[in-house]
Amino acid sequence: MDSSTPLRTLDEISRGFDEALQQLSFVDIHVHDMPDCCGPELALLGPDAVIDYHYLYGEVLGGLGLRPSQTDAIWAMPRKERVDFLVEKSLADGCLPVSEARLGILSAAHALGLPTASGDFRNVLREWRTLYADMGPRKYTERVFELAGITRVVSTQSPFVEAECRLYLNDAVLENWDPRYWCGLRWDEFVHKPETAAGLCQGLMKAPEAAGPLSSERTVCAARRLLEFWADRLPNVKYVALSLPGTARLADRSSRITQCLEDVIVPVASERRMPVFLMPYVRRAINPSFRNAGDCVERGEINDLIDFMSRHTETLFAVTPLDENDNYPLAFAVRALPNVRVWGHWWGNLNPSLIEAQLRLRLEMNGYVHFGVNSDARIRDQLLFKWPHYLRVMKRVVVERCHDIAELSGWPVTVDTIRRSIQRLQDHERLFNPDAAA
């Protein structure tokens, strides 16, 4: 197919999209996966890791209606036993894998060439475990990145988690850092868990003056220095990130969240020309017995957040909301506030039905003044299904839109223009560089 030939029918445009996509690779701007130098407790990959994750736990434990004493017994199992338990209650239960949690695992196995057509996941898992053991982490990682079409990822570093703090203060860890892993500096624990943060400031970080309340100018200055220290120490830090609870009220100057954002994060990010990534609104641990599967979306005051961003026009804010209802007001805010971008589809929003609705809204309302997708992958193998599932939805949305363009305006749709449009939607520099044009 000539890349400059106008495409007119849905079939022609669909084939043109596939051809354009084959020429592209992507940077995943927000993952929770970490490079292998962080050790097996934090660098998670392989079949058992991708199954032993809160996506499937939320479905299985919730469906079984287990009491805390029963879930405690599950968490006490060795990982392999937990994985086998999850498999028996989901992927081997004889039903179709209709949930995204189940389908994602099967998509990853299928991408790796495993015999999913057999309909026997117990056998698939046996072969998957053998494949992983035979390849080893390094070759397996190369294969995952290749199949997913990913060249780099931006990992999530939380220095106020003690295990991570110890790693990042170890020069040997940073010397062996995989250059494919850029860094996103997560500041959640400093903001939302001040007691934990104070202990690390007074101990490992040797910055006791940053441990006090942020109503003190001395503490604010020390907190800024600490943020600057981590932004300099970690490799290729691209942004500072913070999730917000629904109870956040950024007009309240007495709130630690407001103080940290307004007095610490925004000034440092602005000075360094670095974006602030915000993730509203999450409610943590509504069911602690489910561990990470026990978190939930929370309704917040989106107008409060928009007002805050409008008061800090010198800072680029990149926002990914958890409540799908916040997408529409944020899409409007992007039109009015040049320092605001909407990016990705956080957590439950990575379900295809929500991706489709949100992508259509953003394309129609904002054009290219938003960023396409990130995987949010905590397990490396999740790259194998999150990206293909997103691109499948993107194809449906973009092909239909291109057909509208061709029919309603006569404007030429070609392989070249489709490719450039996909590239622009996934252009990470528009998010990482506040001075770049949208």
C-alpha cells in the first residue's frame, strides 16, 4: 500500500491503520515495574507474578465473599499455592474469560506463543513456567519489550517507602540501573503518611528538618531540598507524581496536601521545568483484608482541583482521573488552561469500554491536546496485554474517525497521516517538556 494514497472505505482505513502501527514503537510514560537491579521483590515478572496480582484477587475474593480470617489464610500460602488457588477459581473454572483481569493474563500467554487455543489453562501455566525458567529474566524481559513494542518505560519511584529508600541510597543499585527505565518520582507517602515520612527523614535520609509540619517555613525549605535531592539522585526523573483522595480540598491552606503541593512540589517542579502528574481520586484500604485489591475509586471535588491548577499557570499539570465522571470537566479545563493535560486511563479506566468512551471524548473535544495511554503495569508481563488491548480500541476509534473525516470533508486520509497522528497522540515529550507545544 502506497503510504500517500488516500484511503476511503472503512476496510482500506483499517488496513492503513495496521500498516501505520507496524512502523511504530512507544514509550510507556507510567508503570510500576522496576528494573532488575531493584531485586526480585520489586522487579516482578513471569507467570506467577502476573497472576498473583490484585486485578485477579479483586475479582476472585470479592466473588467468593470471603471473611478476613479466610483471606488471611490465603495470604499465608506460598505464592505458587496462591496462584494455583486463583487459577482454579478463575481461569480453570470452565467459563469464558470475560473480565479484563482474566483476558489480560490469557492475552499475555497468547503473545508469548503458549497454547491458549487448548482451553486448558493448567497446561498453559505449566508451559509458561517452563518458558520463563528456560529464558531467565534478562531474555524474558527482552522478549516482553519486543512483543509489546515498547522501547522505554517511566518507572515509579517512592523514596518514602523504606525498602525503596534503602535501594536508591545504594550507589551500586543506581550504577546498574537499566537505561530503558526512566523515573517518575512518587511523593504520596510524604504527603499522606507524615509519620512514616518523618521516620525516614530523621533516619535513612538524614534530613530531620524536613520531618516537621509544613506550616513551618524551615520545614518547607527542607522538604524542597529533599525533593530536589531525589530528583537529582534518581536516573532521568521525568515528573513528580501524587495521587489524591476524594477528601482533598486544595483551597484549604491548612491541609497538608495543599501545603505540600503549593509550597513544595509546585515550586520545585516549576523551577526545574518538570510536570506534576496528578491522580485524583482514590480511597485506600476500604477492605484491608484484600490488601491492594481493597482500594476503591472515590468521588472528589474536581472543580477544586481545576481551580488549583488555574492558580498555578507556571506549572504543567498532567492529570489522569480515576472517576470516569471527571473526564468531561477535565476535557473542558484543557481547552481553557494551557498548563493542563489529561493523560492515560488510570487503573479501572483501562477497561476497553472506558478507554473507548474517554478516547472518543478527548479526540473530539481536545484533538491532540491530551496524551494517549500508559500501561500502569506493575508486572512486566502486563505490557503484553495492556498495550495490545489499548491499541485494539484505539484502532476502532481512529478508523471510525478517519472514515468520518474522509466522508464528511473529503480530506485525504493516508497511512502517513494516520501514522503521524498516532505518533502525536503518544508523543511523551509533549508531557515531559512544559515548553513543548501541544
